Amino acid sequence: MKAGLIYEIESVKPHAADHEYRVFWETMEQIELADRLGFDSVWTVEHHFLNEFSYSSAPEVFLACVTQRTKQIRVGHGVVVLPFSHPVHVAERIAVLDIMSNGRVEFGTGRATTMDELLGFGVRPEETRPRWAEAVEAIPRMWREDPFTMHGKYWTVEPPVSVIPKPIQKPHPPMWVAATNPTTFELAAERGLGVLCFTLGVELEQVSERINIYRNAIKNARPVGQTINNQVSMNIMGLIGDDPYEAEHLARDAVLWYVRKGFELVSSVAAANQSDESYKYLKTASKFDPAKFTLDYYDFLKDGDLIAVGAVDEAVRVARELVIKDNVDFLAGTLTSAEAPAVSTIAKENKVVFVAPVAKTTKLTAPEYLHPYIFRVASNTTIEGRTMAATVAKWTDVKSIGTIAPDYAYGRDAVAAFTEYLKKLRPDIQIIDQQWPKLGEPDFTPFITAQMGKKPDAIYSSLFAGDFVTFTKEATPLGYFKAVDNRMIDPAEVGTTDEAQALGSDYPYGIIGDAYDPVIWTGNEPPEHKKFVEDLKAFTKAKYASGWSIVGYQSIVALAEGIKKAGDTKSDDVAKALLGLSFDTPAGKRTIDPKTRETLAGEFWGEMVKDPAYPFAVMKSPTYVDPQPLMN
């Protein structure tokens, strides 16, 4: 599953004088953070004349700005309203955006669902679907045919012309269509388009039915482009926070405002043209009084898992419901050490094998929490803490250490393992300062200045992902890294190409970082790894592969080998087959310990250096550190 964000870019009254300016720049700030945190995509709608509801009237301009302020996140039109624009203009704009984003565009298409917009552009409701169909078939032809000509009912291009430039994604950017109408799911599948759908105005069972229709129909797709985009994007309103009560308080009014405004806008089309069959699904909406959407309706949405609001355990609850309803055979995933133990409980309750590819907390496989269905292919905090301690112990001139780590299970466990093992190896080194920022801390300045005031000789950090990016950009101008001669060691995969690309030239060269997969090997690269990286780059259409992909890959390889060994997909049989199982990965062999259900996976470590061949930091001479000798 991929995770993205979609923006209406709304601004609710009362309006301050600078509300339009603020809503765009606040949206941009969120997107920049999402890029650093590793979100897969960001989408913006196209709407016109809809005061309060959406100010995204020129998404191609806004997304162009987004591409210049982000590095990895894909940018999506969700959607381009094809009946309002000449298809040549659309093809040209998408191609330029694809070039300027270095091939990160997702091309969503659709038609209008409000009368204000239809009247504003002089388009009749009954024309929107055929206009969309004519344009969506013509645009991919413009990208492959040169010269291009067309003679349609609504648009003619004659004499033949060169529609330039062409997008850099080959054969072209992924194509999608918005689907609020049940029949659009089938139309999307027939044309080989991905489908963008929503959880408002429907129940979860209806969503499931529509997706099943799409999955069955796309098997016989006759794509309008040169590829089939067999993907479903489910847009759901959500607000997850540390304090479930605060999240609930913030979400209620926002959700109800959006629902009321949305029903008010879309019902105008159904009410205005009762003869148009393609909008008949909106006739139900036209019968509702938006003012009657009260807290009872909010509770209906939440109880039906049509929105996700609350703390992390609420997100897990929603996941449990989806798992049970979809009757999955296995679970693989989660990121943080807060989520994985909670999902492990779900796996135990439902007797479903759960493979954790990332979370490192020792709690996950501690004897009191161990059960037959939990397995970990990641490293753990004991391994990484001891690996770091063994490295720091060799720094003979270091006599004092400061630590900084996120204040939750992962950070606490890792620091404890590090300090305990360091005390055994180098009792002369003192831990003189410990800082505990919360996960997702937006301002590290107080923690940075407090630690600098203690003047440690070196730093142990377990900050990761977006936290490490934010921390680094705030710490560097204050002289934090310079004060310790860049003697920092961080085991939270800050040596990945993902982290290095996110920071670019801001990376603190000289620190010691790690990665499950360094991606860029300066030594003898195994041929199986080279093939994995090349396949990954081709699949993701990225110039540089991700250092994180291998963890998801090896979790699925472990499951596949377990299924093969068991001879079936029964969870109990696969769980037994996984005990003691050895399996190959592009970065080496892994074996699941039959007692601990761990692979005791080590990582690659090295100094992060500047290399003129790359526009970001790379790991110098990545070395795999075998954890086995450290575990005695």
C-alpha cells in the first residue's frame, strides 16, 4: 500500500485579508514535510468558482512549484477536468510538468460535478462524459504520434501538428480517472485507467463491491494509453494525533463542514438536469438538506470506518476492521515501534502470520509478547545499540557522549542498549546528556542548544526520516556538528539514499550512518544486488533506488519461501515453516531463529561522504556488521 495526501486547498470563512496567500503556502509547507517523511504522492484537485471549498483553480501552476521544492514525492493531478480544456493544452502541460519534476507526474482525469463550474465554462452536464472520453483517448496519442491529428465531435486538430514536448516517463505518466459514479469504476477498468475514489456518500461494503467490479473488468482492459494502470487510490479523511481527544475535537467540525459543503455543491447538478443519466447517482444527494448532517452523521462515518480519527490505536483499529473484512491470509508491514506491537496483537487474535520488516523495539519479540505468528526480518534495538557501542568504543579520544532519540519505545530501547553495552566496553566514557524530543518534533532548537551546552565529545542519535532532516537543518547553522567534529553515529537508516537525497548538500558529511541497503556500492557489488537495484529503478521510474525497498522485499520473500516450504497458505502451517527458514535476499542470506523468531539482521555501516559523482551523500565503503558476535 502507498500513502499520499490530496488537497482541495480550502479556506473557510471568516477570511483574513491574506487568507489566499496563507492557504497556498501552508499547503506547500505540509507537502515539503510529507516529502521529507517519505509519503509516496501528493494530489491537488481542479475546481473553479467554489468559494471556501477550493482555491485550487490552477493546479498545474501550483504543482510545478511543488516539484521545485520537493525531491521524491510524486505529484498528481486529482484531477484535470478534461471537458473544460482543449486536450492539446492538457497534453502540453502534463508533459512540461513531467519534465520539470524529473518524471514524478500522476495524470488524473475527470469531469465536473458542480453546476457553478459547468455554467461558468458553458458546458452542459450531458456533454461532460463524452467530452472526457474523447479527450482521454486523444491525449496519450499526442504523446506517441508525431505529427498528430484528430477529428472528434468536440475538438478537431487539423492540419497535423507536433504536440510538444513529450513527457519523460515512458510510455507516459500513469493515467487515472476520478470515480464517484459506480459505473465509472467499470469505465476506468475498460480503458486501463487507475481509479481515484472516496469514502463519502457510500458505505465500506459498497466501496468493496465497486473495487471488485474494477478488478474483474480490468482483466479485459483495452487501454487508451500504452500501459494499464491497475491501481485504486482510496481517499479517506483522517486526523491522527498524539492526543485522541484533541484529534476528535478538531476533526468533528472539519468533517461535517466538508460533508455539508460537498453535498450542497454536487446536488446542484442532479437538481438542474434530471434527464442526464450519467449524473443520476447524485439524485440521492439532491434530496438531502446539508444542515441536517449533524454529529450523528459524524459518528456514522467514524463507526463505519469511512474516516480515521484518533490516536495511533485508532488507526490500528481501522486496520483490524479492514483486515477482518478482507479476510487476508498474512500481514507484512508497519513502520514505528508503536504500531508493530499493536498489530502483533491483532495477528495473535486472528491467528494470522505477521512479518515485521522495519520496527526494531525488543518488545515485539520479548518472551512475554512472543506468539506463534510473529516474525521479524528487521534488525532490533539490541543489535543496533551494541553495534554502535562497539564502534564508539574504538574512538580512543572520546570520553563523553550525548544522546538524542525520539521519546517512545524505539528511541528508549536503542539508547538503553547502547549505554549498557558501551559501559561494558568502555567504562571510562560518561553519558553526560540525554535529550528526548517527541516523534515528529517540529522544533529541535531547545534540545540542540541544551546538548551543546554540555559539550559532549561525540553524539549518539536515533533520529530518523523527517525528524533527522528537520534536526539537521536546525542543528547545522548552530554549529552542532562542528562542535563534535561530526563524530555522530546514528543507527536509524540515515545512510539510505532516501535520507541523503532529502537533505542533498545539507547532509552532515562525516557522520557514521547505516542502511539495510546502501544502494550505491563502492566495493564489489554482488550481481544479484545490482539486478535488484536496476529492476527497482525501472519499476519506480527513479534515477536512484530506495534504500528502504529491500526491507519490504525480504519480508515478502520470507513469506513466499514459507508458503513454498509449507505447501499451502494456511497460517499455522506457514508459521511452522518459517521457524529456522533460510532465504536469500539481494544483500545476503537471512535465517529466522526458531526460538526468537528474529533474523538477527545486521546492517551496512560507513562514513557518509561527499562524492562528486552524486548530488547527495553516499556511504564510503559500506561494511556489513554481523551482529552474532555482539549478542553473547
